[in-house]
Amino acid sequence: MNDLLIRALRREPTERTPVWFMRQAGRCLPRYRELRMEEAFLDIVADPRTAADVTSLPLEYFPVDALVLFMDLSTPFEAAGLSVEMRSGVGPVVGAPWSGPEDVGRLQSFDPRDRLEHVLEAIRILVARERVPVLGFVGAPFTLCSYLLRGSRVSRLTGLRALVRGRVGLWDRLAGFWVEHLAEFAIAQHEAGAAAVQVFDSWVGVLDPETYRTRVLPHTRRLLRRLAAAGVPAIHFGTGNPALLPALADAGGDALGVDWRLPIDQAWEAVGADRAVQGNLDPAAILAGEEAALAATDDVLRRVDGRPGHIFNVGHGLDPASDPAVIRAVVDRVHSFEAAGV
Ligand code: CP3
């Protein structure tokens, strides 16, 4: 069993740096695009065998050290009684009768071990046949709830920011519902065999540090504390605003996932030496071609210089136009890198 990632999460020394990529199982893989001509996204997620096969697909193109489960942040919505449509170029859209946070009372309490059994079964299939660890995931409350309000990411989530600032009771109720259910879902993923769970706060960077600390951090912290108490290793990923890094670290996580906006050594300083760090290749470096991608990869590796606790990744998801051959070259470079003095 390849346990590099788990050892890195504990900040133990590893013979080479573990590497995986956010969005590695999706649209940058020709085989995935072929499959999607025949099957809808939600149908793939609903069928444990197909979901497991898509999760493993990256291994046919590049030898990553972890597989990220094929589903979506929005997968728990249906379990709570919401109807979800996956819109191309947009993402998950929640439909009628849900009209916004005022409908929080419509959310149905659910047991993930029952309503999300298909996801847990996909994990069991993967763990039985693969030699690399499987990563589960959930959305952080802020990012998850961004899909429960109207308004696009283009407007920098003004609706959600207004809710968080102005209708505190409603926000706390909505976030509170999801913290409870996402914690249980993440724990169930770990029980099914997921080696660790990533908590995605992909859109948190629209917030200022003060609003994050007072209104959002307490919810994310409760989620991460539940995971820690249950012994679930967690990667806490946030992107978009380096000023948030110390607060994101305060919220918890064995590792902090950081983006490319700060060089990784500076980001690690902001996060603190008591955490592992995941990142932080700019996904655009992969689009820029092999030479640029390898130069940027070397820069990340040199800045880390063999320090225990580094998981190599992109700073945000791979772009669908990424060339698998360039991704492979990056993986090979990470695996062959030798830190100075090692
Ligand atoms: O390889 C992987 O990373 C595993 C699978 C995965 C998906 N979504 C599959 C998916 C993961 C980890 C996610 C998480 C997710 N979903 C996030 C956090 C990651 C991040 O990038 O910050 C977010 C914000 C979402 C919400 C979401 N789902 C968006 C914004 C989109 C893109 C919409 C588009 O078409 O541009 C999705 C759809 C989605 N999720 C796809 C995949 C493979 C594409 C759907 C398709 O195949 O048509």
C-alpha cells in the first residue's frame, strides 16, 4: 500500500513527495470525455462501479499517489431532499421548490450511511482493488452554501456575503445543518476506507479575514473538530485570498491546501510549522506547456526543500484543457526530485 500521503499528513519524512491533483479524474482525461458522451454526470455518481472506475482513470495517464473520489460537492444535496441539476460551465444548480436560505426548514435530515450508500460503496470497491489511498471529500459550509443561493461566482457571491453579515441567525441555521450532516458523511467515508478527507472551501477567498473569523470559521472549525475527534485525517483547502491563511489554519485540518498566490514557503509560514501543507502549482503552468510546468514544479519543490509534511498538488483544480502528458511530466519530476542535503 502506498502510504506516502498519510505519512506526509503526519509530517513524517517520506522517501519522495506524494502528489495528486484536484480535478484529476475529470475533463482533462480523454477517456472521461468519451464516457461523458454516453452517460450524464449524475448517473456516473449514482452508480458505484462506474464512479469507482472514473476515480481510478487518472492512473492510466499518470502515477499519482492518491485517488480523489468521483462525486461532487453537491452530492449530499439530494440526500437532503433537494433537486440538483449539473449545468455545464456553471456547476450544480438547485431547483424548485428550493428558493433560497429562507427555505432552510425544507432541508430533510438524513443519514449518509443510508442516503449516500452509493458513494460509500464506490469507496469500498476502490479500497479493495487499488494500492494508492482514496481521498474522500466534503464542501466546507461556506462553499457548499454558495450553491444554495442565487447569484453567480462572477458577482463574488455578494448574496452569500450579505447573508453571512446581515442575517446571522439564518446563516447559522443553514451552516449548522450542513456541519452536522457533512461531518457524519465525512466520517462515513473514512469508515468505508477513505484514507483522508479533503474539506473544500473553494470560494472562501471572497471574504475578508474579520468576517471569516467571526461568522464562518466557527462552523468550519466545528466540522474539522468532529473529524479530528473521530480520527479522520483532514486536508483543509481554501483558495483566493492569502490574507485568510492564518485564520484557515486556526479553523483546523492536519494539512492546509494553499493556492499559488503566495510562494509555498511564505504560505507555509502563514499557516504555521505545526501543519502539513498541500500545493501549490498554478494550474495555468500546466497549460503553459511542459517546459513552463516543470520550471514551476521545480520552484515549488526547491522552496519546500524536502521539509516533511508536503503534499504536491495544484493550487486549485486542473483546467479541463490540461494535457495529460504534461501532468505526467510534472508527476515524474516530483517523484524524482531530491532535496538539497538529502
Ligand atoms: O477529480 C476530482 O477532483 C474528483 C471529482 C470532483 C468533482 N467535483 C467532479 C466534477 C471533485 C473533488 C469536485 C469538487 C467540487 N465541485 C468543487 C471543489 C473543487 C474546486 O474546484 O474548487 C466545486 C467548487 C464543485 C462544484 C462544481 N461541480 C463546479 C464548479 C463544477 C464545474 C462546472 C463546469 O462545467 O465548469 C462542477 C461539475 C463537476 N464536478 C464536473 C466534474 C468532473 C464536470 C461535470 C461534467 O463532467 O460535465
